[in-house]
Amino acid sequence: MLAAPALAWGCSQAWPEPKQPMADAEAASRSAQEVGAGAQPAAKLQAKLADEQIAEAKAAIADGDNERATYLIIRARADAELALALTRE
């Protein structure tokens, strides 16, 4: 009996706007571009994916879907860091 109200309450909680994760993903993307990700095909692809996911995350935030934005930002940061690593090889 108590689980149903607790479950309903848990589902209704709003996700906070992912401001710091967004800043981290954007910084990782900028770093990759600054060290030359555009000059290496594999790194360029990962940097492009990161930028696209950041743009999608911003749109999701504008639509109030912070949960989706959070997951997109996590992927974007991972792609940006991979681009950075590939560039430094």
C-alpha cells in the first residue's frame, strides 16, 4: 500500500537543468577543436557527434526535457573526450 504513493512521488520529481554537465561537455568539445580534431577524420567525426548532441540537449532543455538533455550531454562529453584522445594519438 505504501509503495504506490512513494512510486508516484518518485516519478513526478523534476530533473534539474544540467548546467554544469553542459558546461563540461562544451569545454571538452572546445578542447578537442583547439588541439586539432578537425584535422583527423576519426576525431572530426567524434567532435561532430558531440556538437550535434550538445545542440540536441539544448533543444531538450528548451522543451523542458531535462532528463533527455542529461543523457545527451553525457554522450556528448564522452564523444568530445574521445575526439580529444584521438587527436592526441
